[in-house]
Amino acid sequence: MPTLYFAEGIPYFIVNVISVTMFKRLGMSNGDLAMYTSLLYLPWVIKPLWSPFVDVIRTKRWWILLMQALCTAGFAGLALSVSPDAFGLQLVIFYVIAFASATHDIAADGFYMLALEQKQQAAFVGIRSTFYRIASVFGQGVIVVLAGVLEERLGAIPRAWSITLLACAVLFALVTLWHWRFLPATEGDSPVKPANDGKQANDGKQVNDGTQSARIFREFGRAWVTFFQKTGVWLAIIFMLLYRLPEAFSVKMLTPFLLDPAEAGGLGLSTAQSGLVYGTVGVIALTVGGILGGLYAARMGLRRSMWPMSMALALPCAVYLFLAATQPSALWVIYLCVAVDQFGYGFGFTAYMLYMMQFSEGEFKTSHYAICTAFMALSMMIPGLFAGWMQERLGYVGFFIVVMVCCLATVFVTFFARRRCSS
């Protein structure tokens, strides 16, 4: 389980975080960078649409190994295609990795529930979360720092990123081989087979009136229909789309902001420094905030927690306005500001997750939660499409003022959603 969820995290962070840094270092404009990398969220938005196929075709273990092998090939393909003149090819490969990663998520979560008994699932939930966070530190921190160090030593940005991605491919190949050897073939992990309704033809042979796969698709359709029949569904959808609006606008611009020179309104950090500040200090603060947020919500309940958590998620965005206006040269100031923002985001995001869990309760709890996560990914994708162009026209100070105005959306949807919380 530790290596499985480490493997689940790495492709996600390479696709959605590393792509931003790499394209920025290769010279892509902020407008194009934000739009194209935001579209990479698409596989996670629509993954509920093909999740039944993972049940119907082959085993979860087979899907896990196949998707890991595909990600390995994708990393190798990226390593061979790194060039300022090959953005189109790189985007295609990133999409292949993104679809493989989203499918891997489906298979890994299904395997987790099949391979472990209920008590074991509860025991391992902390471990899977921990190793996913380790993947976050590795993906957003270690990989970026490695690329930055190679940039400085080699003096050639494309070559540095090519070597870095090749190292990722080798690492993921080893992880795939490890799982091929040690990931167990569990008894319950089997593809859906045709159901037999007991009828017989004239020759005495069994006749299949229907199949289990057909039932899966019928239940899949029912899951979507019943989701939109839930009380307060449109309020829930608006909440899921707007609660994180400040972060959704800012997240694609934070790395460019760290990397852009002072004359362009940025902080002028090196690639390695940006990996340290956002990928390590930031992720650690995010993790601590998430843990404390969970403890706070468990003690106070979701309804009482929503106001302080929404404020914790929205208001710390002001640190980026401060950084853009003052452009401090002291690294400790930048580290502190990023830590404050990420801690607040980790604390505030807890309310978002708990709200989705509470809204998903019912007959199709798992399916409804998957649909909620699709809206979660959509909430990040849509604002990101326009964030780069907005920043190019307003500058970083103007852009972060707009981000602060977006905090009003967080407050607005929290006011109405809180009234419907059961506890």
C-alpha cells in the first residue's frame, strides 16, 4: 500500500505541477501555460465516465500494472521530447500520462477495497495518505530541485529537464517491476463475468439473458440520476465549483510568480529555490494544516467549522499580494508567506472534503463521491484556463487583487452551504 499510493501521486503531480515549471523554464508564456496545463485536469474531471470499464475488463491488478507501465513510457517519451519547439508533442504525452494516472486512481482505490478487509482499510488509511503526501513532496519538491541543480551545472535547460524526466521514468519502471512481483493477486479481484439467470435453451444449455456488466452500467446510470435528484444538489455543485475559486485562479500562476524576474513583477527565484519553497516548505505546511483541520472538524463538527475554515482558505491568499507589491529579496520572508498560505489552505480544504463526504451519503455513496471529485477537478480547471491571460494583462499585483476579490465567492457559498450541513 505505501508504494501503491506513492505511485498514485507521482504522475498526478508531474502532470499538474511539474508541467507548469517545465513549460515556464522552456519559455512558454503565462497565458498559454495556464490554459494548456489547466486542460490537463480533464481526465480527472471525466474519469467517472469510464470507471465501469475498469470493473468489467480484467482485474484491478492488471489495470494498475498496465497504467504504471504506460506512465513509465510516458515519462521516457517526455524525456526524449523536451524542447522549446516541441510543446505540442509534450502536451500529447502529458495527456497520455494524465489519462493513465486517472485510470490508475480508479484501479488502485478499487484494489484497496478488495485486497483489505474493512478493519485493515481503516488501519491503512493513514499510511496511504502519508505516502501520497510523500509523493507530493517528491513530485513538487525533489524533482524540481533536481532539475534546478542540473540547470545550473549543465547550463542547458532542455537537457536538465530531459535527464530529470528520464530519472522519473527509471524510478517508475522500478516501482512497476516491484508491483508486478509483490502486488498480490487477491481472490476478490476478478473481472466481471456474465451472470446466469438460470434459463435453459431447448438443447439444455444455459442462456444468458443479461450480464453483470449490463447491470453495472444500469447502476452507473442510476448513480448519476440519483445524484442530481438529491436535495440541494445545485447548491452543492455551486459550492464545489466556487469554494476554492481564489486558489483555482492563483495556483497556476504561483510557480511563474516565483520564477519570473523582478522586472517582470516576479520574485526571481531559481528553479531549485522554487522547488524548495513551494514543493517542500509549502507541502509540509499544507500537510500540517490538513491534519489540524481534521482534528478541529472532528471536535467542532462541520457546521461550526465552516466559517473559520473558509476564512483560513481564502484570506491567506493576501500573502501573494504582499509579495507582489514588495518583492522581498530575503528567502525567509518568501518561505514564511508560502507556509502561511499553504497551512491555511490545508486547514480550510478540510471543510470542502467533509462537505463532499456528507453530501455523498446514501445508496451510491462511492459513486456520488466520485462525481463530487469530478466537480472538484472542474473547479480547478475552468478558472485556470483564464488565469494566465488575466495575469499578463493586469500584472502580478493586479492579478492577486482579483484573487482577493474572489474570496467573496468563498464567503458567499459558505454562508448558504453551512445552513444545510447536518452537523
